[in-house]
Amino acid sequence: MLINTVSRYFFVLVLSSLCALSLSAHAQNVLPGGFVKMTPSEIVWKDGENGIKNVILFGDPSKPGLYIVRNIFPAGVMSTPHAHDQDRWVTVIKGTWNSGIDSSWDPKTTIAMPEGSIMFHPANAVHFDGSLKEPVEVQIIGMGPVKTTYVYPAEGKFGKPRKLD
């Protein structure tokens, strides 16, 4: 599915407006005029499954409204195949992020996305992603509430990728 230019501008406008109007309880400093800033040293990461680190920078993915999260994948760890019921935008902050756009969990089929790359994940599209060789940090922007469904729940949410289908 391709997003037209008008939709992209609308998304940026909504994102900017919501960021200015609402503030998250997560690592942030509110400045005069309603500006919000966060430096890397102010971000408090939480440890997750198989070495994943994550933080919610804005909003809450389980509640209605805009959210912004970041994930750090350690070298060699990827999410297992899954889908979200809402559209999401992913930006690569550091490292090379690898994204698979099917349910295979086969690392050989992934698309390498270097720092600065952006990828749109349409709602209900099965995918898997993470790191193959180096730690990688990504930022995800979406609208909540979002539900994630795993194709192979017995495999867990994250692990060492290998061809499954």
C-alpha cells in the first residue's frame, strides 16, 4: 500500500500537533513555550526479552493516541514473525536494521536498512525485524491502541532468526 503525499503531510501535522499538546510521563524535559526535549543520557531504557531494550518516549501503545517508542536489538536478535493491527512508521537511529516482509523468519530474505532509513509497516502485514550483525536502534511511531499477533507464539517474541516455514 502506498501512502500519498497528502497523507504523509497530514501525518506529520498531526504528529507535531499532538507532541505540542500532550506530554508523556517518560524521560523528558518541558521547556518554556511547551517545547519538550530529551537527550540520549535522559532516556531510561528497560530490559526486555533476549537482550532487547525498549523505552516509550511519548504516549502509550496500549491506549488511544499517538505513541513513540524506541527499541535496541542486540547483535543477532530479531523479532519473530508478527503483525500489528495499526500502521506504524519505523526509523533506523543507529546500526543496520534488517526487516523481513513475510512469515519465514529467514534472515537471508531480509532487507538491510542503514541508519536514517524509514520503513512503513501497514496494518496486519506480517513481518520480522532486528539485527543480524550489530546492535541496532529503531524508533517506531504509531497510533494506539495497537495489538500485536505472533505467527509462531511458541518461539517467543525475540530470538536468533532461522527459517521456519
